[in-house]
Amino acid sequence: MAEFRKGNGAAWLDLLSTLSGRYQGEQLDTVATPAHLRAWLRANDLEPRSAVTIEDVAHTGEVRESLHRLAAAAIRGDGPAPSDLRRLNAVLRNDQGLQVSRSAHGLRLHRPASVDDALARLARQAALDLSGHGHGTLRACGDDTCAGIFLDTTGRRRWCLDLSCGNRLRVRAHRDRTGS
């Protein structure tokens, strides 16, 4: 199974990172199969009770790209594309709400019924962040070769992942300064 990028501040933003190379010629989709999508959903506490199908994979990719365009537009200060807004609202209509039960340590969220239900939970997070009602500010990664978008709760964060993008830019800047 693929290793999934995390640390963008919200699971919906981590979903955007499942397509690497978005602005480059060669792209890698780490949720391109039902097994990989199920693994990503499991890693984000969104594993559905139902089977994950190839249709779910295609739908997830469409939702992911709409969310990416909505986030990029928000960062630029542009209005959302009507088609992306319609898709977000369609996904939100699948929201079955959250149910909880008791666990040994308090409450436990019930698993989503389906991939559509899991995507609706992600869309709910996205809607809050995109509308300015989330807990931070959306930012694009400072590495222009990266398509990462993250939630900045400090006002100081510059990269989606400091260990990859941040290190890459620091090495590049050091080489530029020293001529090596």
C-alpha cells in the first residue's frame, strides 16, 4: 500500500495530497484503486462499512479535484467556479450526519456507511474552511513545484510539509548562496 501524506491541517486537505505532481507532467494518484482508497479512508478514520468500488475511486477523484480548485480559488481570492460549487453541494447532500456510541474512553464516532458518506464528512470540513468558519487560514505551499494546500493556524507556516518541501527549498537556497 502507498504511504499517504498527512499534516495539512485537515483530512480534506490531506485528500488533495493524494495526487502528487499535479502541476508537473507525471502525476501519481495514491488512491487510484479501491484497496488504496479504502486504506486512505481507514488511515483518516473514515473507512466505510460498505465495499469500495472503482466507481467510488472515480467519484473521489472528481470530488478531490473540485475541492482543490475551490481551495486554490479561495487562496487567490477568486470566486468559486459554479460547477465546483454544485459538486460540493451535491456531495454535502449525501451527509448522513454523525452518530456516536460509548467507548472505553468516552465517545466513538460510527464509521461512514459508504464512500459517499465519507466524502460528505470531508466536504463538511472543506465547506467550513472554505467559508472562513474553520480553525485556520488556507495557504498554498511555498514550494512552487508542490500543489500542497494546508491550513495555517499559526500565521507563520510556509510549506505544506516542512520535512519535504521546506527542506527542499532550504537546500536549494543554500546551493544558490554557496554556488554548489
